[in-house]
Amino acid sequence: MMVLAVIFAVLGAVSNAVGTAFQRKAAATVEQGGGVRLLRALVRRPAWSIGIAGVMGAAVFQALALVNGPMALVQPLFILELPFALLLAVPLMHRRLSSEGWWAVGGVVAGLAVLLAAAAPSGSREQASMARWIPVLALTLGAMTVAFLLARSASSPLLRAAALASAAAVGNALTAALLKSATGRLADDGLPAFLTAWQTYGFALTGVLALLLLENALQAGPLVASQPALTIGDAAVSLLLGVALFDESIRTGWWLLPEAIGALLILWAVVRLTRVVPQLVDVVR
């Protein structure tokens, strides 16, 4: 089951990366503008259709991964979306990645490997009681609200972007927890149970909310402020929710040292990648 969870999570990261890369390629061919006009222009681009298919495929793979393994394992693996998206976008946009960029990609992969090998996430159940869900919902939705209000009152673009990305990260983790519970209902009791479970509509709402927060984070400030908060925040909150809701566990004691090293390596690599992306240079066609 763990092997299946890893396979589906990696496939989900790849699928999401495909979605991101092809949607950006489609958007790059459209003149500036927004709203319905932008959407009408995008739907005529085959690249945009491929991108949407990638996003939909990622949701399916994520659900399959969460059914087969703990959140503490599945959600950190989605960090791989960032280097995958960059590697796909470089040839699609006719760009070249510097040696610094390649080192950063390697840093994400190596840091994730160290973190997961040291943590060895284990144990998982598909459902949690309302006695556990109520405080989790109160804390996560409260944290998202506080981060959003902080972003609204902040004068610094860096702080606004980081606060909104943090809110989006909490939203992504909560969406994953609700998705895990809903797909567990589907696997155990069939489609009627899935359609009548409150978690099904919960993950749909929180997923949309997290997406809106992310879009605002990307508009509010530079990528170097939003992406680290999103990447590390999603993995960290997912780990906490896995423990609080589904009785998941990770190794502690001296294992915390290599876990911290892996997390810091990921953070360094993500920050480097966000600095490298704007410096991609054109390749002669």
C-alpha cells in the first residue's frame, strides 16, 4: 500500500506539473487581459486543454495516493511538482536552465529523500471522529482568516505574498485531509456514501478557496516570498493534520536532526529556484 501511495503521489506531482507548464505556455500566447476575455482566448489553445487535463489527473492521483498511504507521506511528495514544472516549462517556453537551477532541482529531490527517509511516516486510518474534526476545522480556518487579514493590513508586498501563500498552504493541507476522508468513504461504502459525506463538499469548497488565495499571493508579491511559504507550509500542516486526525506517526528522537536537515535543504532549494526562474534565458530556435 505504501508503494502505491508513493507511485500515485509522484504521478500526481508530474500531472500537476504538466498542468502548470502547459497552462503557462497557453497564457504566454494571449495578449494582456483578464476575465471572460482571457478564458475565451485560452479555451481555443490546445496547450490550455492539456493543462486542465493535467490538473484533473493530479486530483485523481492525489485521491488514490491518500487512500493508500498517510498524508505525512503523500503531501510532501507533491513538493516534486515544483522541479517537475520547471523542467517541463523550460523546453516548452524555449528557455534554458542555468547550472544553478539544476543544483536547486537536485536540492529539492535530495532534501525530500532525506526528510522522508528519516521521518518514515506510518500508520493511517481513513476516518476521524467529529470530536477531532471540529477543533481541526476551527484552528485551520482560523489560521487562514488571520493570515488573510494580516495580508490585507500589510504594506510590504513580501509580507502580503507570504501571508496569503501561508493561508493557501493551510487550505491545501485541509483540502487533502478532507479528500482523504471522502475518498475513504467512496472506497468503503460506494458512491452514495461519497455523495452524502460532508467531507466531499468540504474539500471542494476549501480547494477553491485555497486556489483563490494562491492566485492572490502570486499577484501580491514576488515568487520568492510566496513559494517557500506554500511549499513548506503545505507539507508541515499536512503532517500535523495526519497526526491529529488519522493517527499517523513519524520518527522522533535523534531522527529529528536529519529531518530538519532535509527540510532546510528543501527550503534552500525552493528559494534558489524562485530566484532562478526569472533569469531563464531564451534558447535560439
